[in-house]
Amino acid sequence: MNRVQLTIALLLLAFAAKGQESAPRHARALKIYNLTDWERYSHSDDGGDSSFLRTTESSLRIFHPTIAYRWEQRKGRFHEVELIDFRFSSREKSVRPVTPHTGVNASATAGEQITQAALSVRYEYQTYIRHREDRPWQISLGLGINPYYFLHLLQPLVTTHFPERVHTAGMRLHAVPRFTWHLSERLFLDVNLPFCIAELRFQHRYDETPTIPIDERGSLLSEFNTFPALFSGRIGLGFKLY
């Protein structure tokens, strides 16, 4: 009986060792990034009388944490999905006169409630350049797609003003050179510079002012830009799951 048990145990160990050899090591990983980016965006609006209004906006983010999940397709080639932005906020700003001595608030004479929502994700395909197992660092190149959506809703608190909604949706195409340094068997550092090649953007604005005809309250703007003014960099710490 002891021999039978020993034989079975040895067979199980052999199958387990073979399974470990055939399974990819550390094929999946989680990453925590800090994204720093600067963007300048401009668009033209029809101002009437054959004139156009040019609006330019710029933004800078220095500290913006994101989370990503990476898995290996085959040796040296990876897929990665990153959650860049996911938020919902609502805030109210109002002006209300207060009755003396009683502290009772009257109806708002000015103010608005602002609701904002955002969703931005990125998918990237990565491949090592001259992959070598004997060195702790690797250089790779990725190609990423970043769809996004933003909502800005303005709801006035007084009847003399009217709601306004702005929906912005689009997609960006990035080339991503990256440098990876393996700190230990499970931890690694990932530094990369996403370079925006092209962007397609749609923006729909709707103004509920009743003096504006219904068919003119909404306006749709669409733009396609190559090499837009968008510069970003990420540094991330990755943890290999198995």
C-alpha cells in the first residue's frame, strides 16, 4: 500500500512539474501609473455674418493616478487595458438672500448646479524590441487606442436662465515607446511616452433657451486632427501576478 501511495505521489509531482514548465510565468500583471499630460485644444464656431469664433483651451495634469491590467499573448508580446478616467461629480453654487434676525433663506437669485461625468480607457498592443532574457531591462513599442466620453450639464437655479448640455466623445491613436526595468522577480518599473498620432472628436452642445428655435438649439462639431498638441508621459510600478 505504501508503494502504491508513493507511486501516485511521484506521478502527481511529475504532472505538476510538467504543468509549471508549460505554463507561462508571470503572464499577467497589474500596474499603477502616474500620468502627466498637457493638452491644447481649439475649435471654430460660426459667429454669423461670415465670421468665425476660434476657441482655445489648454490643460495640464501633473499627478493623475491610473490603473492597468496586462497579459502576455506570447513571448515578448502583450495586451494592456488601462482605466484613465472614471468620475462623476455634482456641485451647486447659489446666491440666496437671508432674512435679518431670522436667518431664513429666500429663493435663489443666482446660481447653478453643475454635473460632470467622464470615462476614458485605453487598449494597447505591445511588443519587445530585441528581447533578451539575460538582461533586467527591455525596450518595447506599443500601439494604443483611447476612446473617451465627457459630459458637462449646467442646470440654473433661477428661471431667468436655462439648462445647457455638452457631450464630448472621441478616440485617440497613440504610438507608445516604453522602457521596462525588472526590479525583482515580480516587481518592475515601466516608463513610457504615449505619442498621439491622430484624434477624432465629436462635441454636441444643446441650449434649452426657449427664444432659440428648437431645430437650432443643438449644434454638432466634429474634427479630425493628426499630431494634435497633446504631450504625455507615464511612470508605473507593475506587479506580476503569476
